[in-house]
Amino acid sequence: MSAPLPSYVYRAMSSADLPAAHALSVQLKWPHRLDDWAMLQRVSNGFVVLDGQRLIGTAFACPQGEYTTIGLVIVSDDYQGKGIGRKLMELALEACQSSTPMLNATLAGAPLYASQGFVEFGLIQQHQGQAQAPVASPLADGEECHPLRKVDQARVLELANAGSGLDRQAVLSELFAVVEHSVGIVRDGQVHAFALLRPFGRGRCIGPVIAENLEQAQHLIAVLLAQVPDAFVRIDIPADCGLADWLESAGLKKVDTVAQMARSTPPKTANGVRQFALVTQAIG
């Protein structure tokens, strides 16, 4: 008689699953802290798969308005090739409901997602390292850079939504609670660009960065880097945003590239701003 097929249990992720889920990413040498997992679990629909009591896979679907970003689809190395990742993706796609699914795929994994109806619309570059704080680019006449205040949060959300094409309310509420430094460029009494720095992974992460132009983005990032001169810093940027060479010169080397993919029309920016750095690859 043939051996019975293993019976895996797929279910919603709970906060009690986070230590075991984090351990999966540690095995892959991903830098995420337990706190990074917890933040994503609070703003997303998470899924796990278990073999008995052992957690062997994860996936998240983070709803952000008309789009849902899918991330941290992980299957333990010794369970690869059993269809588990595909089942987790099916659960994440079901959680998207009527929204458009989006994800950032490794270049090796992009063909698999293409077979599931995803279309590439851009590339994201991961830069990281011990940064040497560059001189901040000069701002245009009438512009000043200031630390953000609580009263600025509504305007920051407006800019974040316009620059990403996503509804960032839940995500930014989480970021505001943990941000270490936040700066904005003010013109005519109103914030027109901003950037956030927070703990993440091996050190700090800068993102999102929303700005009207490259000079504003460089200025904001330089100001934040000056706040953490000895820190390990990560920043994930659209490959076409113009920051790559400048970041390299500041010591933030490109270490990876992933493909932005969506199952329909990708989000569009609005109001003359764009996203120069992501929140994370899992969230977009």
C-alpha cells in the first residue's frame, strides 16, 4: 500500500504564530525582526500552514484600498516542491476579494507569478549599508525642511496615498507609532514632501519617501542619514526614481532587485508627487 499523503493544516495567522513565523525568515537569512512581523500581522490578513504542530509556511495579504499587497510568502526549505507555496498564494489571493493583488517578486520567482496572471510593471532595488551622510541637496526658494509634527499626520497620509496610489491609513498609523525621525519639506505653510526613518531588520529603514522631485527626495534622505551616522540603513527604491547612483555614493550599495507585479492595472500616482522609497517590499 502507498503511504498516506501528509495532512497539512492551513489557517489564519494569529499573534501566537509570530515567533515560529519569524524563525522561518531567520532560516532564510532575512533580516526581519519579530517586531517587523508583528507590525505586518496587525495590518494584514496572515496565513500559516502547519505539519502537525510545526509551522512550515506563511503568507500575508495587506489591504490598501483598491489594492492588496501580498508578501512574506515563505515555505520551509524541507517542504519545498509540495504545492504548499501555491496553496498559500491561493489563500492570499482569496483575501484580496475585489481589490487588485500586487507583490514584489524575486527575479527568479517572477515567471511563477506571471503564470498566475501577474504582470511586471517595474523594478525595486534594495540598497543598504553603513551610510556616509551626504550633503543635503539644496532646496528650491521658499522651501524648508522641518521635523514632522503630530498635526502634520493628516497631510502626510494625503501625500502617502497620492505618491503610492494606495490607501496608507492603517500602515501609516503603525509607522507613526514607531518612527524615530520624520522630516518634511514645507512650502507656503504646507508639507509637500516627507520621509520616515524607523527601526527595521539589522538597523534602520528609510521609507516611505514621498516627494515632488529628486532633489527633495535626496534632501530628505540626507537629513535622516545625518541623524543615525553609525547605523546600518536599508532603503528600497523604484529602479527608475533616479536615486540609485546617489545612494551608492553615500555607501548604500545595491544588494538585490525584485520585480513589481500586479494582476491588473498598477496603481497610479497623483497630485504631482511620487514614491521614492517603499515602506517595505511586503507592503509596497
